[in-house]
Amino acid sequence: MEGFKTLLYKECLRFWKVGFQTVLSPVLNAVLYLLIFGHVLEDHVQPYPGVSYTAFLVPGLVMMTVLQNAFANSSSSLIQSKITGNIVFVLLPPISYREFYAAYVLAAVLRATLCGIGVLLVSLPLTELHFAAPGWIIAFTLMGGAFLGSLGVIAGIWADKFDQLAAFQNFLIMPLTMLSGVFYSIHSLPAVWQGVSHFNPFFFMIDGFRYGFFGVSDVSPWTSFGVVSVCFVVLAAITLQMLARGYKLRA
Amino acid sequence: MIPAIRIAGVTKRFRSLQALAGVDLEVAQGEFFGLLGPNGAGKTTLISSLAGLARPDSGTLEVMGHDVVKDYRAARLALGVVPQELVFDPFFSVREMLKIQSGYFGIRNNDDWIDEILHHLDLTGKAGANMRMLSGGMKRRALVAQALVHRPPVIVLDEPTAGVDVELRQGLWQFIRKLNQDGHTIVLTTHYLEEAETLCGRIAMLKAGRVVALDTTANLLQRFASHTLRVSLAEPITLAGPLAGKLLRAEGNTLEFGFDAFDEVADLLAGVRTCGGKVMDMVLGKPDMEQVFVGIMNQN
């Protein structure tokens, strides 16, 4: 257990030491999105009755920040360790593959939550927010962060160079996030695209998370949570299997 | 007594390359053991298999009686590995890195032992420095420190002195010798054969994934090496008779002969004169591990 705790501490210390890059930059990015999109669309779009566009946008941006940073934390830490070779310091000690997985995913969730709280705090003076069901906010933050943290472990282990990781991030994570309803309600889409959105697990994370603020969502939060939970369990099983086999880590 | 390391029938293949082709080896507790071989002989693969960084296709490996797969926690607790590559984590200082490494092995509040290691490795003044700021030699010593944080009874050093200057190398060996005297088992791989000869009580030589020699250093030197007489001649000569059989090496006008007893030197010089050679310079050499190494590698 001490090995797990130390690996978790090390992973948190790692991102904290470069906090400008890992926490403050994502918060600034999200706030810029909020200011620009809010300014342009505030008077033209009202996704839910009684909810301004800027208020609608905040939970989407918070969740987007959570998801992207959870992925970035585990994936970048692993690929850096692999490329510089210092991954041996984690592979030589008596740390089980389950402890390894738990430490990387939990550190990803912690960074993601910190970034999400940052975006939320900066957004508070800019719009009027409600917290209709805080339990869902917490549940989707943790589950979404764990899902992307796990995906980051897979990507970090699979990628042999930064270019491959960038491809994973730019051609998979980014489109899935952007097309998940961060900036719009899927009810504003044509029927076919509404249907397509239901195959995107990121949509359920953001929709369920948004329910926690407004008590309104495109899909029931229970359905969203169910979908996200099943996706996480499948992904966790795949990741654990990779780690147990030592895929690309133990020759 | 349980051997410090027991390796039985270990094979490992990387695609078309048979890295280990059935290695059997035992290292007793308290030994200073050398693992030698040319590049690609399988030394690092064997060490990686012992440390759990590689998974053998067949065979078993044990550290202090603990199977490295089935009982990996106990095996890894008993083993400290200094990797060959000069790797480090650029996010942390030397002390942070050692504290983290201690935690990985389940040890909290390890500061006293960390201070002692830093002192012995002459790194006390660099404890607060980021790993990136250290010279190559210091990084190498920091790697040794990392391998020792959990006081492992068995320490494996994979080419620890590659790229380290003479002074640092001597300091490092002094410390490693002390650890050995304190009861730690040391396994060393190195390309500096004189280091292996000086330090190791027993040596195994690997070639193409097999152990081709395994004996005490003294026995290997006795069996495979001889004293040498190296003579530089004014002109090249053609050797005849028993003299030709004593020749180990010829480079231009320089000839190297092997002999077992010093009274043979006079005969060798007389033979050279008989063949018309005029000796300009000569050097006597003791049996050394290089001769052993070359002899065994050529035999196999």
C-alpha cells in the first residue's frame, strides 16, 4: 500500500511542479472559450428555458477541462517516463499492476478535478450558476476523470513517441470532446447527428454533469451514468489486462 | 544456505534473436560475482529477467529463495538494480527522488539511511539539486543510491562505471566493496575486465545467451591466461621451432609470447636472437582477465 501511496504522491508532485502548464493553462484556455463564445452567442442562443448560454457553457467547459486533463496527466507522465527510461524506477519496486493502475488513474482524477474547480471558480463571477444536484456533479467528475485517466494510461503505454500520443489526443480525444455537446445541446442538431452523438461516451459525461447544475439534460442522468460506468469498467479491464501482461513495459 | 540468486533453465527469445538459450547459474550469499560477455551476449536480458523487467520464455529465477514471478514482491525487496542506462526523473531533486524510491519499497522516514548513502557516494552537497543539474558521474552515483534505498541483500550493477572518470570509479568501488564486506551480495557486469578481475571472486562468461565459463577468478586466470613477454624488434623476423608455438600475438615488429614460468624468458629471448631478431624494447605482463576473455570467446 505504501508503494501505491508513494506513486500517487509522486504523480501529483510531478504535475504540481509544473502547475503553470498542467493547471493554470487549462483553466485560462477554458475561460477564454467562455468569454469569447459567451460574448458572441449570449443573446442568440438559449439551450434550456431560463438558462443563459454562458451559464449553459460553464459546465460543458468544466467537464471538457476535466476530461482533457485527466487524459493528459496519465498519458504524458507515462510516455515521458518511457522515453527517458525512468519508468524502470516504478517497474523495479514491488508495486503490483493494480496499484500502478490505481495510482496513475487517481492522480489523473485529482489533476482533472483541480483544473475543473479552477474553471468553475473563475466562471462564478461571470454568470449565474445553479447547483441543482451536486451529487451528480461529483459523480460525473470522478467517473469522467477516471475514464479518461484510464484511456491516458492505455495511450501512454501504447505510444512509442510523442507524435503518436499527439495523434491519439488530436484525432480521438479532441473531436470526441468537441462533438459531445460542450458548446450546444444535441437537441439543436439534426436527428441523424443526435443519433450519432449517442455513440459518443463523452456526450453522456457532459450531459450528466450539466444535469448536476441545471436539473435539466438531454438524457436522464441515470442513463448517462450507466453508460459512462459501463464504458469505464470495460476500459479499466482492458488497461489492467495490458498492465498484467506487461504490454510494452516488461519485455 | 539459500543462494542469493538461482537461475535455472532460463530462455528468452526476442523475435529471431535467442537472447538467452538456457542459462543455469547460482550465486551464493556474500559473493562478489562477475557476469561478463561481449555486447549482445544476454547479460542485460538476464538481469532484466531477474529484476522483472523482462519475462523469460521458460525457466525460473529466484532472489534469496523468492521466485521473481510468483513471489515478486519479496524478490524485488531483496534486489537492488543499478541500470545500465543513465536514466533519471527530471522533475525531482536527488533527495526527493531517494525518498520517493524508498516509498516505492514501502519505507517511510528513511532519511538517516539516505543521508548515509549520500555521504558514501559523495552526493551530500547535491542532495537538493535537481537531477538534471548533475554531471554524468553524479547521475551514475545517484542511480547507485536509488538501488540501495531499501538496503537490498542482493545488488546488481549493470556496467556501473561506463563513462565514469577514474577518481569517481575508485570511490564507487570502495563503497561497493564495503557493502560486500557488510554482507551484501554483488553481481557486476562490466566491459572493464581489470575491474572484474580485481573485484570479483567468481566470474561467469556469457556468449550468445549461454554460460560458456563459470569459475573462480583465480582458476580462470590459471587455466586460460599466462605471463606474457612483449618484444619490439628492429626488423621483422620469421619464427621457427617451438618459439612459434609460444606466440600469442604479432603486430608489425612487435611480438607477444606466452609463458608459465619466468625461467622461460631467457629461452624466448634466445630464440628471438636465433631467428635474427634484434630486441629494441621488452615488457613483461601478468596473466590477466582479457586473455581469459579472449581465449574463452574464441574457443566457443
